[in-house]
Amino acid sequence: MAEDSCPSCGKPLTARAGRTGRRSVYCSAACRQKAYRERRGGTGVGVDGLIKEIGRQVEELVPQPPSVFYSGVTELSSSVARLRRVARTARDTAQEPARESVTQTPVTGAPAVTAVLQVPVGEGDFAALVESHRREIQVHCYRMTGSYDDAEDLVQETFLRAWRARDTFEGRAGARTWLYRIATNACLDFQRRTARRPKRYEPMPGMNHGGGEPPARITWLQPYPDDELPSAEEQPEAAAVSRETLELVFLAAVQHLPPRQRGVLVLRDVLGLTAVETGEALDMTVASVNSALQRARPTLRDRLPGRRADWTTAEPTEHQRALVKRYMAAAERLDLSEVATLLSEDVTLTMPPNPFWFTGRDALLEFLSVSLDANSPMFLGHWRHLPARANGQLAAGGYVRRPGTTVYRAQVLDVLRFDADNRIVEITSFEPHLFPAFGLPLRL
């Protein structure tokens, strides 16, 4: 096909005479979305098609030049990983017994639950269909729960429920909407079972926490790797990947909402569903949906900083990336004075699920001085760091080589937020078991 034609529909692309910048690949957003779904297997590309695509990619591998070879291997690796996930989903949906739901009526069994399937499908093709929506459904479950681990489990629960309800598919609604309904109800069932509610951090004996108000303690809060988010090019539904609704400040605030209010707010204000669609998804009347939203919004505003700029950030700048490098280098040199220059005076540190917290630079430096002093009996060890991205923010994966050992082991993932003066105003330190999800090794 000619380079000046749309690879999706074949129509000629708009002329770019006198214009600079990146050339358009598709003639419209609809063609770009169609091509994305075809690549992801969402419109008729089942297991057989995916296997054929992997075969094509293998045949087209070229060792030279290295950049072309690397690109081909990366594409092949992505396809094989997706096929593995499809196979796992097919295996689990076929073998795992049904789980008991706390709702009296199964949320996936209503006659209105439909999807874009015209004929019965087997495990493989069904798995390929739902797998094309895995990432955005996982992001949705993460928003609802604030936990990466729980989101992974709930995605699997969503697919299992969808498989059991596949006989109700009638083709009147899209698979994406149908899966969002099932996922939301799976999250609500989970929240009713766990009954988790945020608390406030409490002072610990003998520890200087600073003079600020104790922050909210959300023990289940976990980071989400940016690499697992659908890109804007891959996922045209911009609301599904909105940056600010994945920031830790927003996620922590959402956890204060009762489960059903949380579900209404996410479906209406984040995903942009209408009141009617939200009511159908949650088995609520339109009046109940509007009432829940009216109660949820003020609660959310009360839990967020007064100014949007205080909690949502743009894409990190090169200057901020350089500051993170200084932050990592200072810790590796055990240079507490350099760390101090990077911190805001009112910096806050929390360590979910641990009870440690500090408000203010002096209190935080007092805490760090013990573990960074090689002459202190509380000396933790020597540090190395690797850069990472979490929740749209810059992060640093820290590794410690404890005294008397030779291996640097994963210790903490610090997610950093900067203020308007490019000082670190918030550090959220997470435990290291999620390092592999961020592409970080567990030891160096």
C-alpha cells in the first residue's frame, strides 16, 4: 500500500504541504482505533490469528542492523507474552471453580449483559477477546482498590465471571462496556468482603514525626508501573488512562469513599459513563446514581489539596529527572546534606503499609541520619538505585548492601512528587515485592 494511504481503510492521507512534524499514519481517529483493536485482537483476531502473527514476526526477524533486530524481537516478545496470557486465561476460566459472591443476585447474570459476539466461542477465542481489554480493566480495578495486587486478582475474577456469563452475550453492547460492568461489581464485592477504611497515622513512642498533622494511613495502597498503562496512541479512550486519576494523592482520596459511591464516581467522572449507563452497571436508579455522585464529590474535594496544581502534575521535566539522579547519587554517597537541599521544608514521607511517617524536613532528616551514618549502630548499609516511573511520577528503586554482605537487595521504591519550586514535597516509600512489575531486579 502506498505510504500516502491510510493502512486501515486505504483512503489517501491529507496532504502536508508546508507542514513540519510527525506525519499522520491514519486518516482519522476511528481508523487509528480500529488498527489498535486489530493489533490487540479485539475484532476477530483469535488465537489462530495470534499464532499466525507470531509466525510472521519470526520469519521477518533480521539480525542486522541491530536496531531493526531489536525492534523485531521486542514486537515478537510482546506477542508471545500476550499469547501466554491468553492461554493462562483460557486455562483458568475452564478449570477454576466459581467463587461465592456476597451479592444476592449475580451481577453478571442479568439479561441485559451483552457483548459483541455473534456465535458461541471456545476458551481460546474468548480469552483473546477479553485479553485485548486486560490493561484498561486492570487500571480500572486499581483505581477502585488502590492496590496493584488486588487489581491483578480482580482482573482474573472479572474474566472468570465473564466466562461463566458468556451464554448471555447477545451482541447489543460492546465487550469493553460489558467488562467494565463486571469489573466494577467484582470490585464492589471485594470491598464489601474486606471492609477496609483509611485511618490516621499515630505517633510512635520515641520518634519525632514532625509538627504536621498525621496523614491518612492507607495500608493497602500500592504503586502502579507506568509501563503497564495503555499509551494514548494504543488506547484512544483518553478517560481510561487519565494521568491525574492515577496519581497517588487522588487514589488515596478515593479510598475514603464508601464502595458504591466510589464506583459511581469512577464510572461517571473518570470513565465518562452517563447516569443511565452507570445505573445499569450498578443496578441503581438514575436518581440514586445522581444522589451518590452528589455525596461523593464533596468528600473527594475535602480529601484533595485545595489547588489542583498541588496534587496533579504534568509530564516530569528534564530538570526533575536530573534532581532524581541527584537524589539517588546522594543516598549512594550517604550524603545527608545533599539530600536536604532537594527536600521541601514541608516534605511528607509515608511508608504504606508500615506505621512510619514524617512531616517536615527536619524530622525526616533526623530519621535518615541514623540509617545513613556508617558509624551508627543503626546503619542500614550502602545504597544503589535504579530509576523507575509509577503513577505518572518519577520514582527510585533502592537496593541495600547490608554490612558484612556483598549483594544489593531490593529495599524500597520511593515515588516522588515535586512542588512548584522543584523541591521534593512528598515521598511515598513502598515495599520491594513489586519490583518485577516495574522491570526492576530483586537484587544487584
